[in-house]
Amino acid sequence: SGSPAETSTNPTIDTIAPENEPRRANATLLMLARNSELETAAQSVRELEEKFNFKFHYPWIFLNEVEFTEEFKGNMTELASGPVQFGLIPEDHWYQPDWIDEERATQGRNKLVEADIIYGGSVSYRNMCRFNSGFFYRHPLLRDYKWYWRVEPDVHFYCYVDSDPFLYMEDNNKTYGFTISLYEFEATIPTLWQTVKDFTRDYPHFVAENNSMGFISENGGDTYNLCHFWSNFEIADMDFWRGEAYSKFFNYLDQTGGFYYERWGDAPVHSIAASLFLPKERIHFFQEIGYFHNPFTHCPLDWNLWHNKGCTCSSWMSFDNQMYSCKRQWEGIF
Ligand code: GDP
Ligand code: MN
């Protein structure tokens, strides 16, 4: 191919692309964050750069519903080894819509506060969950990307990621990748499963033949077993969220107001959709990526893998075999 100047309008990408890497995915690292999370965001970026991206130089995109401070932008730009962009979230992608009955929303929040459910009284947490469920992949900065790796402030990466997980996904026909699965608090989603059942009754053709119903239900779909992929880590294909099945699904859920009247998380919403609308082979468990998000760790259980990837986590700390892990359900469907 020609010189960098001829092949790209962005010379930065060409000059830093590793010479021995024949192919890159159309992918970005993605972090939603608040300005107040400057230090923990920096920690996550520093670690993922050290364990993975210093070799790959994928771009970073940071999103926020208010403008990032110059300090935040300066710090992230310094730590990133790839191009960096900062995006403002459009108001109608974030804030509680006008058609939500505020009285009912207040009652719903009070109920969860009384039940002592984490973030039970928080409106901003609900905004975040709804945004992560149905809007991030429509942001103008993300529109031209297919793959993303969701990264949160204050997480840890324990192993070297020396082969490109995006290309792994692409080459193996995967759509959704996770590291940790667990049970949701039922009080946050009392009517979610009924809404899902209504949707699949109305749109049965979206349900994949070889789906992962066994992961999310112990009785063929009658009730939800609360299992979900922990969405603070995701490596996934945004075209799935942008597609007809998920778009209709998200709108169907959204119009019930459940994101505000209850406290529906993006984790169960993404997980149920991936489990029902994708053949199970398209969901991938990243065994080799050691990861921590408070309070759980995933650490490779296989010693050779642990050793070869230079992991610094303890396998005995891995959540996988603990009681609240849904790994049993996941493995049970294969
Ligand atoms: P948890 O993981 O469920 O405890 O929730 P977090 O507080 O970690 O929030 C999940 C993600 O959303 C993180 O990336 C946060 O930085 C981000 N986030 C949460 N609330 C807000 C908010 O009000 N504004 C912005 N910009 N980001 C938020
Ligand atoms: Mn978090």
C-alpha cells in the first residue's frame, strides 16, 4: 500500500500502527465517566494500556452528559496510546423523558430505598442504565465503529491481552463477549421478565433457534433466574444493538417506563437480548482476561493460561466457582 499520507486522512493512526499487525478491527475502547472520576478513570486507562493497548493503539472514546474538564481530557490523552475523543451525550439520550410519570417514578425510587437496594433512590443511575441499554451505540462518535470494549473507571486488568480480542470476535463469528456472570437483584426488575415475554409473544421471529434460554431461565422461559453478564465489561458488536431485533426490544422495554419506575439495569437488558436473539455460539466467555470490578474478580482458572498471560490475580479469588456466579448456567447450555 502507499505511504501513510496517501492512505489515511489521520496520519497519527498510521504512524503508530504496529508493523507486524496485518489487520485491525473497526473497534474502539469506550468509557462513560464523570469528571469526578478522573483518578479512577486514569487507573483503568493506564492498566488497559499496559496490559493490551500499548501494542494495538486502538482509539479511546470518553462519553459524558456534561463537558469533560480540560484536566480530565489532558490526563486521558496523555495515558492513551491511540487517538482519543471526548463526546457529549445528547440530552434526549440521557435525561428522564417528559412522558415518565414523575409521581410513579418517585414512588418506585422510594420503594427501592426502603428495600435498601443499591442506587435505589438515584435518578442519575437510572439515566446511566437507560443510556447504556439503548443509546451509547447511537452516539455520533461511535456511529462508524462496529466493535467496542466497555471500560469503567476503577477496574483492574490482571493479564496481558497479547492477541487482539476484537479480531478474535470477528474471526470466530462472535457478537457478545463477557468475563463475569451473576444474579441480579430481583427488586430492581420486578416486571422486566413479563415485558420480555410480551415482546417475544409479539415478535416470536426475533428469538434465535439455538438461543441461550437455559442461561437465563431454569424452566424454559416461564421465569427469569436473574442470571446476566456483568456489563461493566463488554466486548461486543454494536451492529447487534443497532439491528432490528434489539432496537424494537429496547423501544418496547423503554415505553413501559421500567428504567425509571423500577431500576432496570443495562446488564440484564443486554444479557436477555443476547441470550434470546443470538444463537448461543455467538456469545463468548473471555476466560483469559483477568478482570476486577468491585467486588468481583475473574481470574483464569487454568494454570497454563494464567502463567502464559502473565496474570497477577489469584485463581482462588475468581468469582467463577462461587455461589453467586452464573457460570454453572452458562456451561450448562453447551
Ligand atoms: P456500578 O458499576 O453499577 O456500581 O455503577 P457505576 O457508578 O460504576 O456506573 C457505571 C458507569 O457509568 C461507570 O462508567 C460510571 O463512570 C458511569 N456513570 C454512572 N453515573 C454517571 C453519571 O451520572 N454521569 C456520567 N457521565 N457517567 C456516569
Ligand atoms: Mn462500576
